[in-house]
Amino acid sequence: MKKILTVLLVSIGITSFAQTTINPDTVCVNAVGEQYFVTNTPTSTYQWTITGGGTLQTGQGSNSITVDWGAVGGLYPNAVEVIESNAAGCPGSPVLIDVFVLDLSGNPIGPFCTGDPTTTLVGNPAGGTWTGTGVVANAFQPSSAGVGNYVLTYSMAGCTTTINVVVNSGPVTGPIQHY
Amino acid sequence: MKRLFTILLLVLSLTSYSQCVSNQSYTITPAGPYQPGDVVTVNYTLGTFTQLNINWIIAFQINLGAGWTNPQPIITPGNPGGSAGYWMWDLQNTYPSGLNFGPGWRFVNTGFNPDWGTGSTGPFTMGFNVTVDQTCTPDNLSISMNVIGDCLTGGWNNGACCSDPAYNIYNGVVQIPPIITSNINHY
């Protein structure tokens, strides 16, 4: 059991060091505590610069920092920059990464009646996935959901946004009478 | 006549460049090239010091390029059959002649300037450590030794071979290791 645990820990370690972030990096609007790092050289220091609405929170000088991102979405070129200096204070070349701050939104729909037809759900930017009660293939089926208030979630690249949907009961019509 | 004059010049030339010191040798470890922070050990031996016109040996001057720092003595020269006194490690001393000495060892007879050195003819073996300074530029790392007689320091004004050339031990510059930063990763 101990050996299995050791192998597992080693595997996790290897995985974390092998991780390579694709440029541009994608984060969610208002994300907090996002960690960025480069491989550490113990005798080096690291000067980080954050732009694009981000704020460096912790770790300046070290090889690993945390960043809080702002509320404005968009693509920010070279939003994270680091310059490594060796023990003599000699600076290396800047290393940069672009950041795409992802701001998701969903078009509001409804209110519905239970008999209403299926309505396609639209998220911005397109390409994400809708989930929730009554959602089938990125479309909302009031008849499947039934009467009630629902929260539908739109997800993409680890970010989410929600919309509220109301399904009302239809009028109850009595039998046709003949005076 | 012309040939004789040429030979005379040649003899004078050889004499003026190697009058007092002979059988010099050294070791330097580790071998270069060197990077900032490297510590290098130099051992130097002067086999024989020939006293011309009673010019006595008084100092061993270590010449260091600008890329070196923190010279530290580890082996003090001996004084076989020499005069009373001792070899003192010194980083800087200005002799009465105006000679600016240091770092290195200088012989102290009385501690009063001008001293007159030791009558020993060697051999003299000494060693020191020196460190490559932190730098971002390929600074000079030359090392050489000068043997100084007291005719250079003001202790004796009738000496000869007062300008033996420096004995070269190392030539090179600081090797600046490249700084290679990995790509930025995001958890």
C-alpha cells in the first residue's frame, strides 16, 4: 500500500512539472488566486509584471505567483511577464504569455408554458455547453422541465454563467359546453 | 663589430628579463574557465632568488584581474636560511618608494618602512584562494605574480634586477552562464 501511494505521489509530481500552458492562457473574469509559475532555479529571483486587468497578489520575486483577474473580458497580449535574474543580478530574456479573460453570458429565454416548443439556448461566446433541468443538446424543453423556476448553466474552459428560466402552467380549459 | 654589438644586446636583454628569479612553477585548481562564485586555489613556487648587488627579496605581489575578489592566503612562504622576520599577508601597503603593493606576502623585519627583506634565496612556496566575483560581464580573470626585491621598495638603492617581469599563471575571462527561463505555466 505504501509503495502504491509512493508511485501515485511520484506520478502526481511528474504530471505537475510536465504541465505546459497553451498560449494564450484562458482565465475567467473575476478569477482569484490563479497560480502562474516557471521552473525554479534556487539562486535566481523572478520579476513578474501583470497587465490586462490582473493584479499580482503573492509571490513577487519567487518563481510562483498568484493573480486576481478583473471584470473586463478580452484577449490581453503579454499579460503575464517574468524576467529571471541570476545570483549576480544578471537579467535573462523576458518570458511572456498572452491571457484571454473569458467573460461568458447566456441569452435570456422564457417565460414558458409547459406546452411551448423547444428553444435553442445561446451562449456567448459560442462553443460552450448548457446544462440543467430540461436541457437537451443545448436546447431547453419546457415540457421536459415541467412547471417551475430553473437555473441553467453555460460552461466553457472552466468558466460558467447562469440564466434563470420560468415555466408556467398553461391555462386549464374546461370541456366545451353547449347552452 | 656589428655582430658583437648584437650579441651584447641579446645578453643584456636576457639578463634584464630574468636576473633574480628562476625555477618558477604553479598549480591552479580547478582548471578554468570560471564562472561567478567559483573559488580557485593557486600554489606558486619560486625555486631560486638570486641576489644581485645585495638586492634581497621582500615581497610576492599577486596581480589579479578585475573579475577576482576575496584573495585569501592558505600557504605562507617559508624563509629557509633567511633573515630574522616573517612573511605577512597584506592586501595593501604603500612602500617608501611609492610602490603600491598588494595583495600578497611581504617580508617584515622590524615592521618599520623601509624594511629590507630576507637573505633567503628560496625555495619559496605559497598558496592562496581567490573567488570569481559576481558579475554580468566577461571581466578579466588574469593571475600573475611579481617577485619584488627591496631595491623596488626603498629599502636598498644599489640593487639590480629590480624589474623582473610578471610570471603569468592564468589568462581568461568570466564565463557568464546563460539564463534560461522555462515557459510560464498556469495551474
